[in-house]
Amino acid sequence: MSMALPLPQPEQNPRAIREALLPDDRVAFDAQYRRLMRQATDTLDLNPVLQMLEQWRVVAWSSQDPAAHRRMLDTVQRLDAGEDVPTEAWPDTKRRLGL
């Protein structure tokens, strides 16, 4: 079984993260970034901004394969709705992928 190379992570800056996001996610990113930057101006605490950027960096990384990303979001939505969705335990996934 051949393994695909790992996808590169987007750079760790707001512009690069935003550019790597799917268009649908950019609106949410912009709103959250602006809100947290206003909050950081008041509190002088950038930690919430940095945590938000790391979370969105993971989303941007996942978005490099838009179809797989949308399937994942659909699965999460179905699970949240209580649907019986076939899942696989992490050890089984690792074994299947040869990790």
C-alpha cells in the first residue's frame, strides 16, 4: 500500500492561514479574528488570538483536500445529529494506513 506524503502545514501567520482556507471558512475566520484582536487590544493578551490561529491553521491544513474536508464536516454534522455513522477506532485506522 503506498502512502501519500503528508500535506504541508500553512505558514503560521494570519494572512497565510486565511488564504489556505476554503472561501466558506474565510468569513468565519475574519469575524473571529477581528473580534479577538479587539479583545486583545483591551486586555493586552494575545493568547486567545494565537490559540485561534492555531485552530484555524489545522482547518486550513485539512482544507487542502476540499472534498475530503467537506466529507469530514458532513460526517461530524451527521454524528452531532445522532445518526448512526460508521466509524473506525484510531488504532484500526493507523493499522490500515500502515502507521
